[in-house]
Amino acid sequence: MQMLYNSDSYAVVQINVPAEPGDLRRGGYEIVDKFARKDIYIEGALAERFQQGVQELVRLHPDGAEPEVFDDYIAGFATLAAQPLIRH
């Protein structure tokens, strides 16, 4: 598990699950919407699309983008979140 992004609005954690020999790489991203107090775990094709979009933002802003640029992108995925955050 690796924290990739943390702003006032969102947190993004990359989760890698060890694959069994012969299996495809597994894992995904957990996106936490701090204001809505919800989170979503994405994997597979959706996770790949998320990753490609982030890479494109980094490419377009080589000197670093403002957090709002990433927050706006992440918001598109966070709207899918239905799981309420529960504190353990």
C-alpha cells in the first residue's frame, strides 16, 4: 500500500496485491473523498484509465500542477463512491 496523493479533498492509495504464480498482476486504487466521507476501490480497466489520466496530467504539467487540477480529475472517479467511511 502506497499513498500517492493527499489533499484537503481527496486521498489516493495504490494497493498492490501479490499475485499467485501464473496470475496477472492484481491491485488498484482506493480513492477517499474526505468531504463526502466516502471511498471507492477501483481495479482492472477502470484503474488503468485512472492511471493513464494521472500520467497525462503529469505530462501536461511538467513543472507540477496545482492541487485543484488533480482534485478535479479525481472528483470524476470519486462520484462513483458509495461506500461510507467507517473508522476502525
